[in-house]
Amino acid sequence: MHFLGKLMAITSMLVLAGCSTLSSINPFAKAETKNVPAVLQEFKSSISVKSVWSNSVGASGSFVLSPVQIDNAIYAGAADGSLVKIDLVKGNAIWRINAGTTLTAGLGGDATTIAVAGSKGVLMAFDLNGKMRWKVQTSSEILNAPAVGYGVVIVRSIDNRIAAYDVVTGVRKWAVDRSLPALTLRIVSGIALTDQMAIVALPGGKLISLSINTGGLRWESSAADPKGATELERIADVSGLPVIVDQTVCTTAYQGRVSCFDLATGTVIWSKNLSSEVGVNVDQRFVFAVDSVGAVSAFARETGSSVWRNDKLANRHLSAAASFGRAVAVGDAFGYLHFLSREDGSFIGRVSTDGSQILAAPFVAGSNLIVQTKSGTVVAFATE
């Protein structure tokens, strides 16, 4: 995290307002030496990466806005309320609308619906033609993309209320309130769905499973154990989107661990110390995690044994990783997309975008890798 400003009085009101982040409470900010981003190393590329298409959506501002693929289209949003449907093959805009409010989180979607969060906790659902289905007011600001599927839209607001809404009508089906630690990070920590449960990443290092129909607690596990003498030292929030593969769910936590759990019971399968603010990516063999200092690591998915670690991108404020063919792709604060060997972590390719930070994790759509930059460029990359 960037540490800016002086120590401030910490109250529950600040937590509820989303102000209790590391950027506003560190008393040593002016005394710290700035962490200099690693200089990019020269290497011989072994893959050819090309831009298939790009489309300008609009800047995301201070929010993390992630595109989503539904069928043969990419849906993307901007902080100014813009929503765009992009043809997956050609990259042209099929339609472009404005939601009428600042977007703070999104997008989530399924085969019929896309959902976004707007200013002051407004939650909106649209059909795939861009027509608004419904709009509801939630309890507070939402920073995490809505989880959409199996007849519900589920969100977690920054007051730590998890609520489910009917995907067609917007009627609230259930809500669960969880206590908040004194301090939390202002980071994205998402919700993953199955046909029976919602796996929710929470502040305080907790990962929980809720019944998708009733909100009832199925299990609760720890991805971090808050430690330290001060509240600042005890920050330990689950980060990124929990990733489900087969009967396993994996995640990371700030000042915590990278862990994989049994999906049915929440039992820890394996866990390794690692602090991350951006989450994991998982494929059939590996779990890929980006830590808080910018190292990218691969772990064996079944056992958690360390496979490789690349620390040559330190302090470049990396996105979460994406497994893409024989590569692992991560974006950085300067708009570069780095391709590492999936097998040993060495550099095998690199491309630039528009020079602005890649905040949201790249993701695979068909044969392409989709990236959205902070300035709002959505790009599809392919390898040859």
C-alpha cells in the first residue's frame, strides 16, 4: 500500500465511511523512503503477443472496474457511469449507455443480466440489451463487483453487510451483517458463487460460505490471523476474488496467507504465508499469487508446494495474475502486461497498453486475454 498523510483518529464512523485505510493512517509517511519500482529487465521473448482490438470505455478513477464476458461479448464500465457492450471478436461497441451515476464497482453478470454498483450504495441491474431492470439502495458503498448467478445478485457493502437480491425483480431475499475490525483496507474482496453457496471474502481474514437461498452460514475459515500490538499491525483482510476449481476454493489475504480450502466443508487443504492485496488465479495445476511487494509465485494446487517465484517486478503495483496458455500474465502500474513462463516463472513476453495502471485482473475470453486499464482502454491480446 501507499502510505500518505498523518495518523488520524480512528472511529467506527471512519470505518463505515470507508476512510480507515492504510493510505490515511500511517504516522511515518513522511519519514519513509519511497519504494522505487523495479527497472524492467531485458530478455529474449519466446512468445509473440499482439493486440487483436482495443476500445475506449472511460476512466475508472479511484475504483476497480472489471470487464465481464457473457457469450460473445465483453461488458465494461467507467467511473462516469458509462456501460459498453463490446463484440468479443471485432472489438466494436454494440451499444453504449450511461447508468446515470458514478460507478464504484462492477461488472458482474450471467446469461441474462449485468449488475453494477453506483454512488452511495446504489445497486443496478440491466438486461443484455442495456435496458435497466431494477435499481435498489443498499446499506452503504460497494467496492466489489456484484456476484450474479443462480437467480440472485449478491453484494457486500463496506459496512460488511452481505445481501442477496432477486435477479429479475430486485427484491431483497436475505441479508447478513458481519462485525467489522477497527481498520480495514479499501481493496476489492469478492464473492464466488456455486449453485448452492456464496463464498465471501471478508475483512479480518475470514472466508465464509453462505447458503445462496437463505444466507445461512455453512462454514467459516481463516485466511489470516490478525496479529500485532496496534490496529494497523492487525489489519488482515481477505483480498481479491475467491477462485473455485473442482471441489476447492483458493484465496489470499493481506498480512495473511495464500490458502486452498475444501469447498464443501471449509477445511484447510494447505496454506502458505503470503501477504497480497489482489488475490489469486488458479488453473488445473497451479495457484498463482502476487504478493504485496510485487513478487509473483506459483504453488502446486493440490499440495501447496512452491514451484517458482519471480521477484523482478518489485514495487510495480501488480494486478492479480491470469493463467493464459503457457504463460502467466500480470499488469502493472505503468500499463505494461508481463508474460511469465507458467512452468518456471521466467519472462517470456511483454506488451504495453496506454501507460495507465492495470488494476483489475486480466482474464481469458475465448482465445484472447482481456485487459482494462485505469484510463479506460479495453484491449484483447492474443499469442501466436
